[in-house]
Amino acid sequence: MEIYSLSSQLHKFQSKKVNQTDGLEQDNIRLKERLFNSENQIELMQHEIQGLKQSNKELKSLLTRDDAELRFLDHQALEAYEREESIPRMMLCACLFLVGMVLAQSSESQHPVARPLNVYQVLKQLPETSKFSSLLDPELQSYLQNQTNITVFAPHNDAFHHTLLLDRNTTKYHILPQLCLEDCWTKDDGSLYKSTAYMKFWINRDKNTKQIESGNMQSAAIVNSIQVSSQQSVVHIIDSILTVPLDIETTLGNLKFTKAKQLMALVDQHHANSSRHDEMFTLFMPNNQAFGTVDPNTLGLDINDMIYNVHAVRGLYTSQQLRHPNSTIHNLAGSNIAIRENQISIDNNTANILVKDIIAENALIHTIDQVLWTTTWVTSTNDTTTTAAKNAASKPRPSTYIYTFHWLCVVYYFVMLNKA
């Protein structure tokens, strides 16, 4: 019984194997047929490629023959033109010129020549100056498109983290009506340049950067420069927004020189209608420590005027200009001011210059550590002492003695303060 069962299983296995073998043979036959078909297709493609190569040769031959015929016809036409005496050679040249112009215009219309960019277009296309360019009104846009020999200080987009708006005066302050390249810093380090107000160019030797100092002692560094050759101009990208210089009193207040601010407020009040506001001055202004406990509000207008006249000079004198040895300038009181390196002297009274080149609207301020006085007696607060004022000063009156005593007390206080 077991033999029969095993024989039956063996028979089934052999039948299954025969079936699998038949299936494999059929698959093999199908693969051979597909391979045969592929070989036929490859052979057909090779025939087609051969046909294309032959066609290409024939086409090249035709083109060569046509080119030869064209050259021959062109040669014959040229000979015919040369033989034709009725057509002047000038007309032939004119025709050829016109044909050349037409071809040139056709080529130009197909490939237009790009015009050089102007300053405004440069600002618009630079990704880092997109915010500044968006703040330019139509008048400034037109100016930047047409004006030559200008310098634009364009704040980087990152400089607008505190504000997205600039008033028009601030925007115009960033445009300088002259070309300033590398030489403005390397040859004239510390010089003043004027836009709507003054700014100072200087080089930071520690960081090796070109700087622009504006109002409130705010400086910006140049991070990149792009020359615009079509307008002989330049765009300097800077890392912060420039500050427009303000009036003297406001500038002193912003920088915490409170005593000097009080002094200027009283002087401005005394000369509200004076043309002095239209002039430029250099001020050697004492700091708070130099005034000590003295309050300018208690000194009276005349004494404040005298202090101002001693420390004020008509015109702008930068620290770079004062660096020359043995510089001497004249204050509004008529005395000589001697500059020796970082010191200022008036009639042998000396003070140290602490902070230099603070730019205000109509003044350049240098702070000093002493209140100076002069032996020259000036009672007139006018710009120049008149003969009448001199005569009046030579005839003392009772009120003059009181006034003189008050002034001497103030001078004595500052002398003792300086010695201390």
C-alpha cells in the first residue's frame, strides 16, 4: 500500500515537472521570437540611418553646387554692373550703403543694445538698497536719472530696522552734489563736505573702513561702492542712516552738554533777530564739569554773551585743520586763540580739547574741559566793536562798576575752579 502511495506521488511530481518544463520552453520560444524581432528592427534602423547619411551627402552636394552657382551669378552681376556705364558707381555705393543700413536696423531690432544704467536704476536693481530707492520722490528720482557728478550714500536695507520712513530732508542729505571716490578719504581724511548740511569723511584705522560722520556724532561705514560711469557718479552703500545736523542748542542737549545748552539758549534769546544764525561758527564749548556749580541762568545775558564770544570763532575749523603746528585763530571777543595739538589757549589760559568735530546745523563744536576768559575787555555784543561802544566803555558809570564786579567774581570763580 505504501509503495502504491509513493508511486502515485512520484507520478504527480513527474507530471508537474513536465508541465513546468513545457512552460519554460514556451517562455524561451517567446523570448527568442522577441529577440528576432528586435534584431530585425535594429537592421531596419541601420538601413534608415544609411539612407539618412546618403541624403545628407546629397544635400551637402546640392548646397555646394548652389553656393558655387550663387558665387558665379554674383560675379557675373558684378561684371555686368562694372560694364554698365549708364549706372554711376556712386548710385551703386549708395544702394549698398542703404542695404547695409537696413540689415543693421533689422539686426538691432532683433537684438536691442542695452543702455547704461543711471543712478536711480542702479539703486532700484540692487537688492540691498530697495528700501532706500522706494523712499525717493519723483523729483529726486528725476535728479538721480539726469544729474552728473553726484555721490549717493544709500543705507543698506538692514539699516531700516528702527524705521521704514525718512523725511525728505533726511533723504536729500544722503545725496552729495559732487563725486567722492577713494581720494576724498585717503587724501582729505577728516574733511567736511556739504549736502543739505555738512558731513565729515574720515577713516577708521582700527577697522580699516571709510566713515561718514553726520549730526549727533552718528557715523556710518561704507560696505560697498558702485560707480555709475554713464553719469560719472557713484553709489556708496552704508550700514546706517545718516542724521541731519540740528541747531547748536538741540545738538548740545542731545549730547548731554546741559550747561552749554543753557548758555546757548540765553545767547540765542538775546540775539533772536541777529544775522548770526546765517553764519558758520566754530565753538570751543566747555563741558558740564568745566562750569562746575555755576548755572548760566544766574549769570545774566551780558556775561553769557562774553563767555560765548570768548569761545566762538567765525568760520569752520576741523580738528584736521587745527592739527597744523602753531595754529592761531581769532575769537569773537577779538583775542587770539592758540592751538597746540590737543590744547587751546587764550591769553595764557589753557584748556584741553576733549571731543572734536561735533557737526551742528551752522557750527562745528569742539568740547573743552575749562571755561576760558580773556584780558581783552569787550562790552559790546555786536559782531564788531564800534567807536561809540569804545567811547562808552571808557566812561564808567555806577552800573558799570557793579557789572564789572560781577564779571570779576565769575572770572575769579573759574580761575579757582581751574586751579582745583
